[in-house]
Amino acid sequence: MRGLNIAIAGCGPCGLAAALLLSRAGHQVTLFDRFDTPRPIGSGLMIQPTGMAVLGQLGLLDQVVHAGSRIDRLFGKAGERVVLNVHYAALRHKGAFGIGIHRASLFRILHEAVLRSGITVHTGRALVDSEPVGTQRTLRFADGDASAPYDLVVDALGTRTPLAPPTGRELAYGALWASLDWPQKAGFDPHSLAQRYDRASIMAGVLPIGTPPDAMTPKAAFFWSLRADRLDDWHKAGLDSWKARVTALWPECAPLLDQIDDPGQLTFARYAHRTLRSPAETALVHIGDAWHSASPQLGQGANMALLDAWALAKGLAEANDVDEGICRAVKMRRRHVMTYQWLTALFTPVYQSDSRLLPLIRDHVVGPLSKLWPATTIQATMVSGLVANPLGPLGLAMEHQAKAPLWEAA
């Protein structure tokens, strides 16, 4: 099915990727964003082999690899105990690695591709609702305006989307994030996500994220977990007190901390766990975090969104009408989505909670066992996003294997 008039709400990676895929599949696409100038929010993220499969189909993977930093291992310690040591090499595939990248880098690559494609982008349009009109749907804006009807509205507005009913819950913990110059002489591995833990209430991490747009040097995403209800206390205590805590846990972070002299350099991200029971309505589909959001413990958010976008374009291409197309897309993605929602809910308290028992089990039982086969392969499969075979139903393959054709070439 081609030639639909489609509105996409949200100019994040999810909305931009969906716009590109749907436009290339022969649909008329219009993007809406509430910002006067679309821009990314946040610091670093991980692109996994699942997300790379979609970016490869878009012809953008080489740019993403160049802009980011190749990640071959995830490594974490609690005191002197190694409790996380995941190698992508355990998957025994040359295309198995991650990419640490600044959100601004990923955004620019996708946004520039959208502009080159001639896709219409309306900025400064804050959405508040949508309404079905027969088999179509209109958008309602904060200024009281309404759009003309669209054959399909794609909700890519994220966790707090106004286009979906409220569901789920906010998690107690979030994290402070900062993008800082990569500490060349601090001994960090430029191809590893490194973490340190103190029980489950404190987690610090350093992720290499390449060189973002307009930066001159490579950067690191630094994060520090924090309960949301302790954020005010953190501000009152001051930076010096916090830096002393970080240094006591992880002395090698001193060169990173030396770059922080204002609390405004750190952004607090509050995490939420939510899953819509049904992401499909009349002429409306919710994808990415608008459908399913979770804490970033397994690093799947952007990758799940890219897979959702691909599934939507594929579902519409194989269907006879819009409702059938979005139902096909949801069916292709539901098992993988539910698997990772469950896995993330299971593992988040192990790394971000007030529990005293879970980190003891993690450090003294799970950590040692995870060094043995087949746990090494299971962990790598989980981290890479490949549990529940997400690529097969979508006609995708890991990079460096034979590619599925794009629909315009079919």
C-alpha cells in the first residue's frame, strides 16, 4: 500500500526515522514538532546491532559509526569485584558491537537526511490531542488549531505523549547526565562502557560518545544515579560534596569532575516504565517511547524505536488498508517489546533501588557465574537487543550480512 497522507508527531530519532522510511515507501509525510527549531534532548546513548540494522537500510550507518565510538565491552565493578563484563565478541559475529553516540550526533544525521528528502517539517506546533474523523484523524494543537485529516497519525512524542492515555509509573530513580571531554590520560578504555556500583543506590558510568556536532574533541557521557526525591538535597549539598562522593567511589573520574563547575552542566533524567496495552487506534499508532518506555539499564530505547519505525513501514507495505498495516506492525514487534519491558523491569532494581539484598546477590552470585559459558553469550545477546529474535520477523539482518531490500526497490 502506497500513497497515504501521514502525519508524524515528534522530531526525535523515532519520528525522523519513521518519516524517512515512510517517505521512501511512497507515502506523503508531514512532521510536527513543538520546538521552533527541532533539537535533541539528553546526552549519550547506545546504538545496538538491532538499531544498526535499520540505520544500514537507511544508508546512514557509516555516518553514525563515524560520529560515534565503537563499543566492544560493558564492564562494571562493585568495589574490587567485577560484576559486569559483557563482550560483544561472545556473539561470534563481526557485525556485533555497539556504538556510543551523542544524541545530537544521531539527531543531526537523521534530521539532515529528512531535509534532503524534502519531507515537510512544521515547527513550533505543540500537540495536545488527536481526533478520529471517519477512517482518518486530525491533530489538535495547543493554540486551538486543528489540522486537516490524515490517513494515519504516527505518535513518536515519547513517554509523556499527550496523544496516548496515561499509563505506567515513574521510577524512583533517575540519573544526572553530562557530556564532557574524553579524559585521555585517565585510563578509560575508549571502546567500553564502564560502570561502578555501591550497592544498588549508587551507579556511575562513563560512555565514550565520539565527537558531537560543533565539538572539537571526543566526548564522554558521564552519569550518576540519583533518587528523584533526593535531587533538591543534591543541589543543597553543593558540587564539592558530590564530587567527593564520586571520587571516593571511582578516583579515575577526577579529570571528568574537574570539568564540572556549575550544577547546570548536569541534567537530571527521570525514568518511567510504561507500556500501552494497545498501541493502535483508528488511524493512529504509537511507536517508540510513546508505546513502551523503561529505564535505560539495557540500553534499548533508541534501538526499539528504530525497529518500531521499520515495522510500521513494512506493515503498511504488506497491507491492503491502514488498520491492517498498523496491526501487522504491532504484531511484528509485540513479542520483542514485551520481552525487553519484562527484562528491564527485572534488572532495574538490581542496579537502581534501595534494596540491600539484590546487590549482594548480584555481586556474590550472579557476577561470578556470569563469567562462565553460556552466561557470556546470554548476556551479550541481551545487551545487543537480540533476545526474542527481533530482526527475523522484520526481514532484517545484522550488518555485514545480506540486506533485505527497501520497499521502493521491491
